[in-house]
Amino acid sequence: MSVTSLKSMDEIRLGQLFAWPSRLTLEAWRAAWRSACTGVACEGIRGGFWNSIAIVLPSTLIAIALGALNGYALAFWRARGASLLFGLLMLGAFIPVQVLMFPLVRLLGPLHLVGSLAGIVLVHVIFSMPIMTLIFRNHFAALPRELFLAARLDGGGFLRIFLQLMLPLAVPMLVVAAIMQATGVWNDYILGLVFAGREHLPMTVQLNNLVNTTTGAKLYNVDMAATLLTSLVPLAIYLLSGRWFVRGIAAGAMKG
Amino acid sequence: MAAVSIRDLRVHLGGQPVIDGLDLEVASGEFLVLLGPSGCGKSTLLHALAGLIDVAGGSVAFDGVDQTWASPRARNIGMVFQSYALYPTMTVAGNLSFGLRARGTARAEIAARVQRAASLLQLEPLLARKPAQLSGGQRQRVAIGRALVRDAGVYLLDEPLSNLDANLRAALRRELKLLHQRLGATMIYVTHDQIEALTLATRIAVLHQGRVQQLGTPGDVYARPANRFVAGFMGAPPMNFLEGRLAVSGGTPRFVAAGFELELRDYEFRAAAPVDGEPVVLGVRPEQLRIGAPGSWTSQVTLIEPMGNHQVVWFDCAGSGWSALSDSDAGPRVGARIALAVSSSPVSLFRADNGTRR
Ligand SMILES: Nc1ncnc2c1ncn2[C@@H]1O[C@H](COP(=O)(O)OP(=O)(O)OP(=O)(O)O)[C@@H](O)[C@H]1O
Ligand SMILES: [Mg+2]
């Protein structure tokens, strides 16, 4: 793929799939970014790139913030109905997205949330809530309970204990959750297609449109370049996040 | 400094009663030691006093004010947790000041209090470190400091000295005793180490099966155990027991077993007067036995345990394994026959049926 994206169209037509390009060219990359046709418009997939960024950032931040807060509340504060809520969330984590899509469209439609940035972000947050809550609940439940009790005894309230004690202890989990959520949202196709609306189509949808556009000759090099561009962000997230993994975060809290 | 009053307290964990109708009165300024075997509910009791677990019945009051359903924050308690539970992402200074910050104490006041607690516990050079960068003893002092930094009415200490090496343990034990003398605070201290209990306590409460088995001064609990459990739990090597009967004839009651007899001249019987033929269990501490004295009976040595400054001599007494203490150098050898006598200090007698003191 990488090789193909660096070839010119003339060279690709020779059919030597695994041969190195005789002349390296970034022409296809430029075209994919700026001028390839994604349906009627021919502006490349850069619009989709920024749309995706605009969707991923709030979806990720809101989802992990809410997930961490939910998980913390479920793990430490025995509210009435907490176990019931947890059971429902577990169930929610196993229901396929497609099953819930139609009811969700019916629900959000009257609220004018379908086809808007807020709508797509809300949908992503909703669908990620079960798994986010689950991983944070399990993370907090694995911490020594006396840590929480000590903070309670010291007079800490719900939010103070969360922000000053538990969130710093959840940094490795926050990183994992952010990676999961950011790549998940970035790679999403169907939710973006249904809920984002014309103005906010994410990169993946535009990529699909680009590759499947039938007018004119098939520009394989541009397709490849666009595909690579689209997958560049998840790749970058994986590579950059490695150094944030902190081991033994709770070391020193306990005896011995 | 608050007095603590616990009435008929019940706590259930996982459907099982862990504390089962416990009564305890702790005077203001007292150093009460809760002593009991592992799993008897000592930590559970402290957590219940601090309001960290719900009780199933009974009441807890500080200075006469009912606190049974008060929030942990409102009870004004300083606690050292069994596991220390230091906040791992905060520095030592952050650990000490968390409770003060949570209560909205003024910044200058916080600094002054942290400074005072740190100097009291010699933590000043460590204030900027995280708990992971501390030794076990240093962590323990931070845990104590976190409890002491506030002016709490009651301090609860849950086995703060376990897991430390013997020297550090003894040193910190003395430090704690000095600290209590200086602060005059009410302290409830959990341990299953009886040396700690005997050296620190103004009173000891021995806990077993969710109840207080005996409450008294260290000397009282040691010399006059209220039942066989307390008798066997306190003291190392443990108290020697022998089953037999009371014989009452000619005014002086005697304890009689097969091949063994002991006059109970000064014994203070509790409740009813002794009845002839009543089945009882005799309890004699190893240090109440004298070896080589013009003996009332003889026995053969089965085992010697050297302890450095003394040694424990094990022998057979009418079918039960008994021990006595002797000097290291002048002691008997294994297999030797020794003459034994019970010295004058009072022995213990327990009812054969339920084990309470006779
Ligand atoms: N969450 C729980 N659910 C069920 N049972 C529990 C729970 N926590 C503790 N227990 C039981 O309650 C009893 C008392 O526990 P506790 O921790 O108070 O003992 P302890 O006296 O402090 O023991 P140790 O000296 O080992 O610290 C134990 O038998 C324990 O198994
Ligand atoms: Mg305990």
C-alpha cells in the first residue's frame, strides 16, 4: 500500500504490484489530501480529517471523564440501585451498536441532534459509556478500600476524593481509555454516516466515498494514500502513548 | 479528648455477625488496647467506631453524644489504618495536610500543624517524598502523623507496629507511649502482640468471638484472667492447664488430679463457695513454678527451649504438657528428673463446663 501510494498512475498500470517505484512521488498524497473527489465535491479528505478531530476530541474527553466518575461512584459509594445500574451497563456493553441505532435516531431526531456535531459526540459518548464505566469501576475496585476509607475519615467529600486522590491514581487507566476511545471513534464509520450530517462527515466516511467514487478512472495511488492518511492518527496515538504508561502507581500506599 | 461509650454493638459482614453485642466504656485520656486473635473483629470494631461501616445494632457515643449514624467526617477521629493506606500520589506533606485541606483549615494553620507533626515524628527531611520512597518504619510514622495532625477527640490505631522489625518496633512502641503521655489523648490501639498490650495499655480489652472477654488493667488481665480463653491467649509460654476436681475438707480447699494435689490457701473464689468434687481446670503460669525447690512433686524434662536470658523447661504433669522457667546456665537437662513446687502467687481456677473463672 505504502509503495503503491508513492507511485505514479502510469507506473501502477504496469501491474508490477511488488516492484519498488522507479520514481518516488508524493503527488498521490497531495491529491488525496487536497483534491480527490469524495462524491460531488473534489476537495480531498482534509475536511474529513478536521471533522474527525472535532468529533474525536470531545467524544474522548467527555467519555473518559464521565466513565471515570461513574466507575468511581460505582466502586466506592454504595448508592441505592448501584448494582442494578452496573448490571445494566454490563448488558449494554454487549448489545451491538446497530440494534440501538434506529431507536436512537428516533430519540435524537426531535431534539435536532441528528446531523450535528453535538449529536455525533453525544452518540459516541452514549455508546462508550458501558465499557468506560466498566473498566474504571474495575480499576477502582482493585485499589485497596482502606485508601478510600482513609480519605473519608480525613473529611474528603465525593468530588475531592475523586479529583485529588482517585483520578491521579487512575492515570494509566485514563491513558488506556483515551487510546481505546480515540481510536474507536476515529475508526467509526456507521455512527458518523448516520448521525454526523453532511457538514461533519468524519474522515472514514469520506475515505469510503473517495474509494467508491465511480466516475473516471480508478486512482489506486490516491486511494492508497487516502487510506494511509486516515490510519495515520490511530497509529500516532499508539506510538505516542507508550511513554505515558506508568507502572506501580499505587506503590508505597500499603504496609510491607 | 473524648470518652467513648459502646453499647450492645452489632456488626454483620457478609451475613455473619462479626461484632455480636459488644459493650465497652473508654474513659477520656485512656490508652485502651484491644487484644485478640486474628480475625476476631478488631479492625471491624475500629471501622465501626469511625463510621466507615454500617452497624446492625447498638450505639456508639463520644462524650455522651450519640454518633451511631454520624458521618466519618463529623466524628472527628484520627486513625492509623492496619495497612497504613497512605495516599500514593501525594507527598508526605500532602498526606499529612489532606485532612486539614478537606476541612478548609487556613493555609498558615495547615503549614504550622504539618510542621509540628513532622517534627514530633521526625519526618521533616521526608516531607517532599512520595510514600513509595519511604521505608516501612517511615511510612508507619507518616500514617501516625496523618492521624495526629488534626486535634481529634479519639485516636484509633490498628496494629501500627506490625510488620516492623523487632528493634524498630520496640523503639516506636516507646515513642507511642511518650506521645500518649504528652498529648493525653484518648487512644484505642489494636494489636495481637501481648507485649505491646502489656507495655502500652492503661486497660486491656480482650476480644474474642465478637465480644469483650475481659476488660481490666494489664496486671489484672495477666494475673486474674476471666476465662480460659484469656488465660491461654495472654502470656508466652502459655499458661499450664490441668483438669481435676475441688476437694473441700478441713476448711482449706484443694485441687486434686491423678497424681497431683495443690492446696488453695489464699484463692479468692468468685461467686459461689467451692463444692466438694466440683470439676475444675487449674491454671498455673510457667513463672509461678519453681524448679529444684523442696518439691511437692517430681517430673521428667522432655524439652528445653533456650531464650537467651532464660530457658523454658517442658515436662509432663499428670498427662498434660507443662512448662516452667529456669536460668540459662544452671538449668536442668533433657531427661533429668526435676522437683517442682507452685510458688505463693495466686493460681487460676476455671469451671470445667464453660471455662469462666472460678
Ligand atoms: N467484607 C467482609 N465480608 C465478610 N466477612 C468479612 C469481611 N471483612 C472481614 N470479614 C470477617 O470478619 C472477621 C473480622 O475481621 P477483622 O478484619 O475485623 O479481623 P481482625 O481482628 O482485625 O484480624 P487481624 O488481627 O488479622 O487484623 C474475620 O473473620 C473476617 O473474615
Ligand atoms: Mg485487623
